Amino acid sequence: MTLPAVSKHLRVLERAGLVRRERDGWYHRCYLEAGPLEDAAAFLSRYRPFWEGTLDALASYVEDPPEGKKGRR
């Protein structure tokens, strides 16, 4: 990965509030900001039971379709 590509990725993470960058002369020190990740995890955990149930039902349907639906594509 090139240095400009790394820099671009770090800027994206900074704008998202996930990384804090400090300059020390030529060096850039990066620190993870976990707060936004915790917020995202909390949001996703509220929907996890719904999506797990929905995806389990889809898997069951695909693996064993109802009679009369077999062979259709």
C-alpha cells in the first residue's frame, strides 16, 4: 500500500471520528477513538435478533423450498 493511500484512509477515519492523529515533527501518531464504534455496536445489537431470524428463515427456504416450488429458477 502506498503512503498516499494510507494517508487517504486515515483522513477518512479521522472525518468519521474513529481516529485522532497528532503530528510530532515528521511523525504522525494515530489513536483509535472507540466511542463511535461502541455507538455503532449498540445500534447493530438492537437489530441483531431481527436479522438473524430473517436470515435463518431465508436459509431454511433456500435449503428446503415448499412443495411445488422445487426446480424453478
